[in-house]
Amino acid sequence: MTPLTESENALATALQLAVEREELRLAYQPKLSLRTGCVGSVEALARWDRGEGEPVEPSLFIPIAERAGIIDALTGWALRSALRQWVAWRDQGVTIGIAVNVSAVSLRDLEFPDFLQRLCHLEGVPPDQVTVELTESATQHVIRLLDTLTRFRIKGIKVALDDFGTGFSSLLQLRQLPFTELKIDQHFIRDLATAEDLRLIVKSVIDLAHALGLIAVAEGVEDAETLKLLGELGCDEVQGFFIAKPMAPGDLVPWMLETAARWPEICTRSSRLAS
């Protein structure tokens, strides 16, 4: 692994302090069912505002956390925060699945599924309400991760393959690893309305997911036309700015109440699977 530069070391030190002091936060982005128009789950996304509110992109601080050996602490904080938020929403009368991104570095530990199960028990969250998301690039060492991911599934915890289509061993991964959900990368979704070749690709991926018994989720939905096309292509769930941007936990329930009557009608019109 490449040694950290001086500036990266400084960032890693600041990040470790931020984790210890719980100065990071989670934002939550809803995933909408195209069959019902209801929000079935949310994805928890780590956010770090350093200094005077200056945001540090996850694409910068997460790789540094992995290289600096503090990714487990960061993942532990994210999981605890997400599970406690699930309980807070449940106490408001809203039961919703929650997905957390987990680094492949953490997944190399065979005891990690047990750790997450203990956290669920401690916080009072049913394991089947939790999804572990990992990127396609994180699954290159398939055999190394197989035992860990299988243990998640035995415990009732779901496993999603994120950013599908950005790597080169996707079909092998889908065949060998016990995923429950496939998330189509936003690069395939962004120009869906104007590129026929992308529609063919996305349709093939959705059909493949369904043939393997997986839920197909489209990321990066940013307009009504794309939403309509995904419904026609048989996609199960959608996520993106057209639905909702990542939001503070206190904003989710009001957002759901405000949009509860809007999305079912729109989505059932869009979905070819609607009755």
C-alpha cells in the first residue's frame, strides 16, 4: 500500500480526531420503489465538514482512512449512528430499511458480521432491516470475501453490490457472492433518455438481476423521463436527486409525509409492473 504523503497524514490525523469526537455526520438518501411509489429504505452517507464548515469529499477521506488504518473506527461510527437513527425513526412511527457502505478492508475480517449482529442486538434493530453495501471495485478478491458475505446472509443482513458496471469481473461476482441487491451505476443512468445503447445495457442488467433473484436499483435518477424509462425497463427501485438529495435525519419523516401522496401515482404510471 502506498505510504501517505505529509498532507494525507495530516488529513488522516484530523479524521481520526473527528471520528473519536463524533464530529462527522450521516446524510440519508431515500430509495423509492417503482412498483408502489413508497420509500422502502435509505442509504446512509458519511459527511465530514472540516474547519469552518468546509466539506471533505468521501472519495478523498475514505481511501485515506483505509490506508491509515482507521477505516474500522469510521465504519463502526457509521454503523452505530445509522442503527440509532433507525430506532429514532421507528419511535416516530416510521420503519424503514437502512443501508451502510462498508469498506472491503473491514470485510476481510471474518468476525465483522458478528460485530454488526451484536450492534443490531444492542441497539434493538432487526438484522433484516440492515443492508451492507460494497462497491464493485471492492469485490475483486472474491474468494476472500465469500465467507464474510455469506455470514451476513446467514444472519439475515442484506448485501448490495454498488456501482455495478464500473469493473470487469461483475458476472463472476454475481455468480459467486451472495448478493441480494444490484445497484446500477449512475454513469449508465445519466444519459438513459438520450442513448439507446444505454437503454439496451440497463435493460440487460435489470433482466440479469431478476434472473439471479436480485433487486435492481438505479442510481443517479435526475429527471422524470429517466424515471419513466426505468419503470418501462422493469427496474425495481430508484435513487437520485430527482427523488431526493441526501438529507439530514430530521428531514426524512417530514419529506416522506409531504411526498407520500405524490410518488405512488407517478411511479405506478411509470412502472410496467403496476397493475
